[in-house]
Amino acid sequence: MSDWSAGQPPKSPRPQQPGGRYDYYRQAREPRGGPPPPPPPHRGIRPPAHDTPPPRPRRKPRRWGRRIGVTLAVLVVLLGALVLYLDSLLQRTAALSFSGQAADSSGTNWLLVGSDSREGLDEARREELSAGDAGGRRTDSMMLVHIPGSGGQPALISLPRDSYVAIPGHGKDKLNAAFSYGGPQLLAQTIEQATGVHIDHYAEIGFGGFADLVDAVGGVEICLDEPMNDDMANVHLQAGCQELDGPTALGFVRARYSLKGGDLERAQNQRKLLAALVDKATGPATLLNPFRLFPLATGASKTFLVNDGDHIWHLASLALAMGDISSGQGVTTAVPFGRFGKAANGGSVIVWDHDKASRLFEAIAHDQPIPQDLIGQ
């Protein structure tokens, strides 16, 4: 009997397993030809893996540096546009077009003038400010501001309107007469000739502009040792500290006939109120409040009359110097007083102390500190 009939598998080469043993049952389970080949790899489409979550989409990195740079660039453009807009609102005149009477120095000198110009005021506003109907332009206040080039203390010097000086082409007269004769140009020329100080910049403000600036900062506080009652300026104030609005502040700086010191005391009041105005304008309550800051900036630009070579950034430099003066880091004084005198027309005038005035203006002309004995006049 053959092996096949006995139920034995046909003879074939017996593959050897490890150890030299033959695994019959494994050979029976495997089809002929060996184990099936592995499936072909999938191309293009990866079979989904159900046991792991799909990968998250890759986020683009945030470019914070670029965003901040763009924001800053936009702010710079907007600020530049605002500066140019405010500069375009300034009124200009050829105040310093005359041939110089004094040599230039390393410091910067401003001539500040408060005029009684009624230009732009309607009848109701004139009545509110007690401005009257007088025509023309005269000046009630004149101040010289010196900003040292060496970084010293800035100085504010009052020039009394009744100062008796020589006016080019008009002989000797009160200082404010130069403004009546020839406007800003003759006034600046007269001051240069009388002081020997070169004037670099000019700024003038009228009745309405001054009152508007005071109102724009929300009023200013003034403290008085005695009551003030001046019918000519239409101002009536109690003794003590009080808040002044625009029209009342204007009356305060114009008051003269009720003052014991006359024009000299009025110059002191003008410096006092100007310091209070600058202090309020440069304080946090104004700088951090756009509803005050923007009207103040636009109002100042519209109401200031400057030299034709002056710009808004020059006024900003002046404001910084005035801020130092109002905070006590500068010098405030007046031209040293000599005596009262009589003009040719019989009017009362102020005669400067020649020696002290010469020392004062020589220090300014040479950009040197003002002597201590000349401060507080």
C-alpha cells in the first residue's frame, strides 16, 4: 500500500524548521507558493488613521513687530498732518524785516505783544469784553522772553508801555507809541535800538484771542491781596483766590487806573496772569483732555500773529520755556525803574534806571545769567 492510500501526504521536499524539525500543520495552512505578498502601497491618498486625531492646521506666526511698526508710522503721519494744519492757521506779518539794530547771540529772544485789536469781534463780543469801538491797534503789554542757548534759566522781562524811549523817525515818546506809529515792525526796531538785544521771534495776540485761550483751559486762578475795582476795564474782583474766565481775565490785565502802582503794577499783574495761563495750559488736566487740548491748540494757532518766518514748532519751544518760568524754574522781572518823568506833550512817562537796565540787557545780549540784584524789580 502506498503512502497516499494510507492517508499520508505526498512526498515532497520537507522544509526544515529551526532545529531541523518539520512543521506539517504550518505547511498545510499555507497555500502553495508561500505567504501572500503585502498589499501595494497607496499612492496619493493616505488611509485614515482612526486611532489618532487629524493634525491641526499650521498657524502663521503673528508678526507683532510689523503691526507695531505700521501703527507707529500711521501715528507719525497723523501727527505731522496735525502740525502742518495748525501751522497753516497762524497769521503772519513782516514784523522783523527791518535792518537789525543789534547783533545776534546764541540765545533766542521773543517779543510778546498784547494788542487791543478788535479785529474779528462782533458787537456782542465787544460788549462782553468791554472792548469799545476804538479803531486801529495799540499795545497794552510788551514782554521780552529770553531762552538761553546754554541751557540756563529762561527769563521774562516786562517792558512798561509808558517807557520813555527814542523811536526811529519820531523822536522820544512812550514805547507803545511805536506800535501806533508803525505797527510790529517799528515796535521791534525801537526795542532793539533801546535794549541792544536782537529779537528772533515775534508773537502778538488781540483781545478776543486772549480771552478765548483762557476759556479754552477752563479759566485761571488768581490770588489778590486787595480787591480790584476798575470801571474803565470793567473788572470787579474780591480779595483772595478766585477763578477768572476769559472776559474777566482780560479786564484784570488791562486794569490800570485803579492800581496804586499804575503801569508798573499792571505789568506785574500781566506776568502773574500769563504764568497762571501757561501753568494751566501745560498741566495734566489740559494735556490729557482732548476736549481742552485741541480747542487750545487750534485757538492759539488762529489768534496768534507771528513773524513771517515763525512756525508752530517755534511757538512750542516758547511754550516749554514759559512752562519753566511759570513753575519757578525761570526768571521774571521788569526793566529797572528809575523815575517818573514828563513827556514833551506833558504826559507821565517811566524813565529806566540807565545803569541797571544796561546791565540787564547786556546779560541777555551775551546769553549770560541775569544778575541777582536785578531780579524781582
